[in-house]
Amino acid sequence: MEGVGLAPGMASLAGVFRSCVDCFGYIRLGRNFGEDYGICVLRVDVAKVRLTRWGSSIGFSQHSLAIPPIDASNSELETAHRLLKKILEAFEKARETSKDYEANAGASEDLNLYDDTTSLTSEFSRLRTIFHNSAATYKKKSEYVSGAAAWGIYRKRLFDRLLEDITELVDQLVTVFPGAIAGQQALATEQAARIEDAEDLKLLYELAKTEDVLLEKVVQQEMTLRGSTYNKLEAKNKSKMHAGDVIGLGVKGRSHIYNGGGTSDDAHGHFGNIYRG
């Protein structure tokens, strides 16, 4: 590839990339999302984390607006720029559709929006905090989307279409700089390892299935490494309980995590693997 270093094309790429990252923060979901609200908020976060992971892998930093050198051809930079602009266009199209919906909504339509800072349950809020610590937050605000005010999405079908479009475009974006994929893998592995709660990890795995194939794989690997998790197991009276696998000859055992629980009265309990060989 032809190294372009600090070429103007890279500066333009950095600007449109940061504008894309900003766009995720403008989305608010309508009250009619109901029980889907928490999952949908996290789907937005997963998509944002994936894009910022790509940016970090090619040198864009959350701590600096400096333009990094990158070994890429002008054609590759143009392709990446075009895909990022399409992401902006997808956001703008969804925003315009929602504005039209607001303008034509009848008196019975609920146009109230959730407040992401107060409406999430602890389960979703905890995972979202981890996402926010992972995703880059850039100081430079949007240059390509008119206005920085939050806007609402009221229909799940529009929301799903927006996320599908973004996922497809980032899929293409990742292939533009194949040399950066190893860096994205390392970042995804680090993100998965930060999640301590086994239930949070399972939730992330389900979210990543549709939004982030790379994250899905590393989360699955992390779950396998950790083995099983048991929460508050308790045996009472004269019961007998065994928690853990019986491992046969030549089979490698897995670790288990036990949180709370125990035995009382005349109960008997075995916590842990039995290795036979």
C-alpha cells in the first residue's frame, strides 16, 4: 500500500468518524418501546463500541484530536470516508423520518421519550456503564449533522432498520483496513474481560449476536474460560446437593464460580468438580 501519512484524506476521515460517534449520543427512544427499551439502548451502545473499536485500531484516540499516520492508499481512505458518510446519512434519514412522524402524530400518539439516565434498570445500567468506559468519547463535535440536539425514535421498525444499516456499513468498514483487525480483536477481548458478572456477560453475548460478530466470539471464549457460575445454592434439611461437573479420564476440567450459598441442618453438599483419572 502507498503510505500517505498525514495526508488531508486522513484528516477528513478523522472528522467524519468523530461525527459518526457523536450521532449515537443524540438518539432517544420513545416510551412506546416499553419492555424493549433496555435492550434497545444497549444495542445502540454495542454498535457505538464497535465503531469506536475500529477507530482505536487505526489510531484515533479519545484523548487527542491529533491525526495519526496510517499505512493506507488514497483509494482505501476514500472508501472508508464514503462508508462513514453513509453512516451519517443513515442517522440523518432516521432523524428526518422521526421528525415527520412527530409532525403528523395524532393527539393520541405518545411522543414522550425515555430519560436514559434514570429509566434503565440496574441490570442494563451496569452494563451500559461498562460500555461507556470502553467507547471513545471525542471532544470534537459534529461537523456533518445539522444541530446537536437529541432526537427521538418512536417506532421499533425504524430503530431496527437504522441499527441494521449501521451494522452492515461497519461490516464493510472493517474490511477496508484488514491489518487493523488484530487490534480490534485485542480490544474486544479486553472489553469482554472487564465484565465481572456472569449474567452481564450472557446478556452481552445475546446483544452481540446481531450487532457485533467479533464481540460475540470473544465473549463466548470468555464464558468458556470462566466455566460455570453458581449463585446462592443452598441445601437444607436432609437433602444432598452436588454442584459442578464430574470430569472423566482425559477430560480437562473447567473452573467454576460460586457466589454465596451453603448447607444447613443435616444436608450434604459438594461444590466443585470431581476429577477421575
